[in-house]
Amino acid sequence: MKNLIYTIITTLLIIGCASTSTKTMDMVSADTGSDTIRIANDSLEYEILIIEPGFNSWLVTQRPRGFYGETFLETRNRIYVTEYNQRVLQPQRFNTNLYVQQINYEPNIHYGYEVNYLLYNYFLFFEQRYRQRFIVSRGNRF
């Protein structure tokens, strides 16, 4: 649980410090021996750092990079971030250990494929690991 808090805070701070310029991802590093994944551009205007036990090994079992289009990932991330931020604002309804701080994900900033891919997969991991549900498809409603 402590790692989740550090992960969310780090991710929020990093994404929240994003500028409005468009950059391509120049540096990507994933340490497969640990549970830390870091993605950044050369000027470090934004990055995503995921430190979550089990995330790295879970990620390799998911759909590969390139499976989803960048537009799909951006759209889903906007939905996930909106729902996540709503839960942060409702501490009486949602666990404050899971929903610590809002995520500043700007729709007008081009974060690049890699950041969107990892953020999307982190939300999927978060849903599965902590038994949370952000997006309910119409086919699953009764």
C-alpha cells in the first residue's frame, strides 16, 4: 500500500509538471530486474515513473506496444483520469489510501505513445489489483 502511494504521488507530480510543448519520447528505460519503469523525454519536461510491486511482470503479459492506437490510449486515459480525479474529491466514498492526489493529465499536451501506453496499462493494473472499476461498458450493465 505504501508503494502505491509513492507511485501515485510520483506519477502525479511528474505528469503535473508537464509543459504545453509537444515532444517525442527520446529516452525509454525499463529495468526488468525491478518493479520500476521510467519513461522520459530528453529535456525531462514530463515523465512517468511507475514503482509498483508486480507491475513490470504484469505488464509483459498484456497486449504489446503498438496493439492500441495512440488516439485510443489518449481517449481512455482521459476517461480514467477524470474518474480517478472524481474519486480523489470524494474521500467519504473512496479509500484515501488508493486515491491520494489528483492527476494533471492535460488533453492538449501530446505526451507520446509510450507515456499513454504505460498510464493506460497502469490503470488496468490498478483496477485488477485493488478491485476497482473505472469504466463500465454498456454490455455489462443490467
